[in-house]
Amino acid sequence: MSATISQSQPAGTAPDANPAVSPAETDLSARVLLLLFLSAALWLVGGSVLGLISSLNFHKPTLFADCAAFSYGRSHPAAINALLYGFAAPAGLGVLLWLAAHLGQAKLTGIPLVILGWLLWNVGVTLGVVGIFLGDNTGHEWLEFPRYASAFLFAGYLPIGLAGLLTFKNRQPGPLQMAQWFILAAFFWFPWIFTTASLLLVIWPVRGVMQSVVGWWYMNNFGNVWLVLMGLAVGFAFAPKFAKAPLYSRDMGLFTFWSLILFGSWAGIPAAAPVPSWIPAVSTLGAFLMVAAILATFLNLTKTLRQADRHAVRTIPELFIPFGVLAFTVASLMAVVSQPIAVSVVTNFTWFIPAQQEMLVYGFFTMTMIGAIYYIVPRLAPVAGTDLLLGKASFLLCAIGVLFYVVPLAVGGIIQGSSMNDATVPFLNVVKGSLMAIRGSTLGELLMILGNAIFLLNLILMLFRFFKTSTTVFLAGANKTVGVGA
């Protein structure tokens, strides 16, 4: 997208430099991202409902006894994959595309590529969820979609990723902003880990325990690296916007980035895993090397946000994104603390692990992306104002839901692990003792479903107002044209 050289071109300007565009022009070119945000919100609500169905199996095992599709073994992976691939990936990619265009002062490049990728991706997610319900499951956690669904996901990601890279290429020259480092890395990270895991686990499966090692590696890279790259890109981009001040420390941001890239993918393998001892030892080392980066991120972003006017009314994004920053710190420290063998023998195979994953995937990433979408959509659709009451209601329900889900499961998981390591406690008593924690988490899931539904309703109302106003303006212009012609 080269600019035409004009006679008034300033001296020293590169002949093929792209002219900077206004934020309004960027938003106009990026309206296609509304497709990604709407479909992501729909999958978020659908995945949340499936998660509730899977949770109900613990309260009343006979509830879905005559329906194999709603059994825990199918509804749970369907819920997780709907959240990860139906919501997290499209929402994250949509936000990254918008940020790449805005931070680079360029238009979104490759709109047909985005539409094609969106179609292929949603076909893949739909086929994958239906396949899991029909019993076609690979058995590898976070990668349960059958191979034909994974093929659509890969084919859908390529055009979207290419559009992101082209947009990044057309940015204005100059040093990269902190968020741009995370955006560029995120565009490359997913295709690498997804193709590697698919080849080694589904296409040409490795043998024996190595399947578990690859599975742990993929889960860690998907959750603790790729989702974190996208989530922190939002944090580093929006914190200065909210504070109306520069980032507290660029050096700390670069330290976080390189720590995540170099050491983030090492962790994830339990200390008690039945593999050569050097593998979990390296995994534990990688987890502890991330502690400084986790604390640096929290300090950097909170110091930036504290520069904001404390008396100003906080907008909806300013509720969601800081909550996500706090949740990232808690989830990351939970992962680090559970890595040493002295703790892993207690927390592994307990409800503590799902609690940590929920804090990362929902408490950090989902809350951060919802906040970013609340910020972006009114700019893509200028006449679509956010309903503040609905926005605050969705935040409160989601935030309280996360706490009700994570805290009981984390505490209950520690108690559960301690009981399992006590040979005098019958296993049936361990199971019964976990029911209270599960009840608390189910209440949290109900609250999150309500919050997600309100978020979807708010998004639909914004889009409805936008399209209604746009249609009215278009028809008025058409009638005026016809009248002049007559």
C-alpha cells in the first residue's frame, strides 16, 4: 500500500513511506473486526453454558445419564475448547489487529483475508465442538478437536495472521511501542505451537509418555505464553491511555517480554511427572525465572495506572482491564508456587489446577479482552454508545463469579491433595469433601454466565443501534438522490 509521491513531499521522506492515517480512518477500515467480536461473544456464552452442564454432573450424576453428549467426558472438553478457540482466539486476534493498525497509524490491511479467516475458523470450531459431542475426541487436553476441525483452524488462522503482519508492515517508521513487541510475537507464536502439537499428537503421534510431555508443553505455551502475549499487549497499550501518561518503564516492559519469550515456554510439566528428572527440573527452573517478570509487569502497569486522575469517573474498560492485570499476577504466581515437587505432590491431580487455569484464562485473558472490546466497538461503530449500567453489571457479575469459582476450588484443591496423601483417609471421603468446593465453583459459573450474557446483550444493542442509524442515513441519502434526479 505505497503512497503516491506528491510535489509537496517533505525532504528526507522515504519515497515508499506510507502516510499516517487518522484514528477515524483506521476505525473505518477495521469495521470487519465486529464479526470477530460478535462471534467470540456468542461462543463465550455457549462455552459458559456447556461448562455449567459439565459442572452439574458432579452434583447429580444421573441428570444426563441418558444423554452421552452431555456427560462430563464430552461436555467439559467441549466447554473448554469453545472458550479457548471460539472466544479467546478470535477476540484476541481481533483486538491485536485493531491495536496493530492504531499503534502503527495505518489502515487495517487485508480485509478479505480477515473475512475468509473468520469463516474458516468458525467452521473449524463448530466442527470441533460437534465432533466432541459425537465422541470424536483426540484425548489431548486443550487439543481435543478432531483433525478435520484442526485443519480448518489452521487454514483460518493463516489469512488472519497474514493480515496482521501486513498491517504491522505498513506501520509508520520509528521505534516500536511496548505493546507492538507483544503483538508481533503473538502473531507468530500460535501457528508454531499449534502445528507442532497437532503433528506430534494427532497426525504422527509420538510414543508413550512423550505424548504427555508434548501435551503439557502445548497447554503451557497456549495459556501461559500465547494468551499472555495477547493479554499483556492490551495491558501495555491501554494503561497509558487510561492514565493519559507514558508507560512507567519501557525497560521493565522489555524485561517482561524477553523473559516470557525465553523462559515462559519451559514451565508446565509437573514436578512428579513420570519422565526423566531433568525435564521437570528445567520446567521448575523456567517457572521461577518468570517470577521477576511477573512482579515487574504488575509494578509497571499499576504504576502507570496510578498516574490517572483519581477523581475521574472510571469507564467500563477501566474496570475490566485492571482486574485482568491483577488476575494475571495471581494466576502466574499460583502456577509458580505449585511447580516445586514439595507443593506439586499436594496440588497435582486436584481442583487447584483448574482454579489456576480459570484465573488465567477467564480472570486475566477474558476479562482483559472484554474490556478491550468495550473500548474498541464504540469506535468502530461511532453511534453505538455503551450502556453503562449493563457494562457495570457485566463486570460485577464476571468479577464476583471468578472469585466464587477460583477461591473455593483452590482452597478445596489443597485440602483434597492433603487428604489424598494421607493413607488413613478413605478415597470416598476425599471425594465427598470436595463437594463443597464444587458447589462454590458452580455458583461462580452461574454468575459468569449472567455476566457473559449481559456482555453479549450489550454488544448486540451497540451493533443494533449502529446498523439502525447507518441504514437510516443511507436511506435518507438515497431518497435525496432520487428526489434530485427527479
